[in-house]
Amino acid sequence: MSALPEETRAAPRSEVPEIVLFIGGVYASSNPVVVRTLLGSCVAVCLFDPKRCIGGMNHFLLPEGASQQPGDTATRYGVHAMDQLIGALMKLGAERSRLVAKVFGGGHVVGVNPDAFAVPRRNVDFARQFLCDEGMPVLSEDVGGYSPREVRFHATSGRARVRRIVGLTTRARLLHRERQWNQKSVSFGDVTLF
């Protein structure tokens, strides 16, 4: 076998690291990385500073609440997840006034009637209102509907890709995961969710 001349060899493909977020996850980076998550009724907000090329994502279960059981993480709740993400981005040098957003999730995947009080709708409404109150424009969103989504966010370019999941296996897995979370007693204001 003869070796190819140097200029005709394919350069080795550099892999961009991937970070997978689960419920309560928050991740920010100023280095090339893909942040990936799978969403049902949960919401993920991606924030990006276009001047500094710094971005990040969170993944939250409910808009508000407090951790009441050992091992619970406050970032399962949107209000804490948003504060954590903004803080992490600012620590890396992002400017709060330049942050732009992309919002994903809030699908009605657990067979609950999609009314105004359903968790997916409250999650989406919370994210939109929080971003509006903070003056962070929403550049794009893919929310609602009945399908789970896989989101892949490139932290240093701000590019996001969404793939709706139509297979029953993934949908069943998400349904099972969300039912497990719902079996825990979760306090939401003066309402306790079972």
C-alpha cells in the first residue's frame, strides 16, 4: 500500500465535546461544546452572548418551587435554573445586557389535557415572562405540541438544532421518567403536586 501525499490526506476530524443535561442541569461554556438534552413537559432555555461567543443551557421541571427533600436540586425549578445559568455565563465573561435566548420543550407528552394550568404550559409561560422581564429577546422557540424533543445547542455559536421524537420507545421512556418525578410530592406555591 502506498501512502497518500500529505495534501490529499483527510485531516483528522476534531470532535466537539458533548454535555448531556438532565432535569435540573445547568451548563455554560466559552469553549466549543454541544449541550444536549431530551425534553418532554420540561423546558430548556439556551442563552448566548453573541459578542463574546459564550452560551449555555438549563433544563427545568417546574417554574417555581423549593427543594424539600435531601438530594433535590433547586435548579429543577425555572426560577433557580435561570439565575444559575445567567450567573454561570457572567462568570465566563458574558454581558447580561447582550444575552439572547432560545426556548424549547413544554410538550404535552404525559397524556394530560393541554389546558392553561398544565405543567408544560406553565413552564413555557414562565420562561417567556422571565426573559421578557429581564429584557432578553427570544430569537427562536420550539414549544408545546405533543412530541418530546432532543435539543443540541452549540455554546460558542449559539446555533441550536431540535429533533422531534416520534418513536414510541423514547416517548415511553420520557413518560416513565416524568411519572417518576410526579410520584414525588412536589410543592408548588400553596398547591402540592402528587
